[in-house]
Amino acid sequence: MDYRQNDVDRYHSDTVPPPYVVPKTNGKSITSLVLGILSVTIPYVGILIGIVAIIFASLAFKEIRVRMEQGKGLAIAGLVCGIIGTAIYVLLILLVLLFSFAISSSEIYSTY
């Protein structure tokens, strides 16, 4: 009987398990999200902010994998917003350059 009691005590102790610790959210993923949103909304410097958001997102992915932190979704959202913001302003710059080139080349061949 004592042998069985010791066996029960070994498997059913009254000790409380340690509390679950929530992994912290990666700071660079939050930064990438904020900069990605700003790259879409702020004119003229959006292309630079978007590039920085893409860099922070890639750094966040690496840190999240190594440190087992949370924030992968934030980094993905920051990456997407940064790419969209950069692409919008690159297309806008290309359109302005194309338009200005078309205007200047049409003046050369003008009949006036």
C-alpha cells in the first residue's frame, strides 16, 4: 500500500505549474507596420519611408524566427504596406517623368 501511495504522490503532486508567459511582440515588426502605413499616406517622402519599412520588416522576420517572438502578422502587414507605398510613388515619379518628357519632346516638333 505504501508503494502505491508514493507512486500516486509522484504523479499527482500539489505543486502549481508555472504560469504561461506570453512571448513579447517584436518591436521592429511594430515599427515596420507604422512606417508602412505612413509610406502610403505621406506624400513625397513615402518612397523613402516605404523602403525603411521593408528593411524593418525583413529584420523583424529574422528576429521573430530566432527569438521566438510574436509579431509576424504585423511584419507582414508592414512589408505589404511598405511595398505598396513604394510602388505607388515609383509609379507616380515615372508618370511625371514620362509626362514631362512627352511635353518637352512635343515642343521640339511644334509647327509654331
